[in-house]
Amino acid sequence: MLERIGFSDVEKALVDFLVVRLSELSDTATVIAKVPDPRPARMVRVSRNDRKARVDVEDREGRRGVQLVLDRPRVVFECTDDAGNAAGLAVLVRSIVNAAAPGYIGTVWCDHVEDAGMENDTDPVTAAPRYTIVADLIVRGKVLA
């Protein structure tokens, strides 16, 4: 019988992780998974988006391997700052995320972070400055009883 593997909510783990890391650097950005109304002036939105194309051969060729204990979320970080420093916030968030592996992101063990890049992605509706970071993570699940 195969083991049942459970995976943590990577969005929540990353939100909590970034809140702590940014506060350690005295950064006031709001870190969220869902944008509230009204939208914060300076924020990082974390979302899992596995629909975006991956950069690795295993996913391009449909080979996922036998290590079912691993989850490979693609995560998008949207950084906005109405004061005009969205790029600076994105650079900071990108450095924090890339330095997280190998190690714990909250209670989730992260083996590897594959940085897929950062782009200037000005919000088309509000024209707010926004930078987007995309990263592929390799995180471990836990065997369920």
C-alpha cells in the first residue's frame, strides 16, 4: 500500500515567512494572499500558480519522477508600492525567497528554489507600479497516518 502524503499550504507558509523576514528588515510592506479593499499602498501578494509554464525538463516532458513526497509549486509574488519603489521591494522579496533554501519556510521544508525571473508588470487597470517575481519551489510533504 502506498503512503499518503500531505502537503502544507505553501501560500500561507510564504506569507507568514515574508511577514517575519520583512519586519526583521523594518520593511512595512503588507504581505497577503488575497488583496483586500482598500488595497494597501505597499504590498506583496503571494499566489500559487502552477498553470504558468515551468522551466525544467521534467515538467516539459511530463516526467515527474518517483519521489511523491515532493511538491513543486510555482509561486508568483506581486510587489506594488504606490510611492514608486515596487522594484526595490521586488528585489528585497526575491533575495529573501532565494536565500530560503535549503531550509524551513515556516514549518515547510524547502529543498530548492528555482528563480524563474522578475519583470516589470505595471497593473493595467490602476496603472500602479508592480513587479512580478516567479519562482519554482521544491518542498517536502509529510506522511499522513
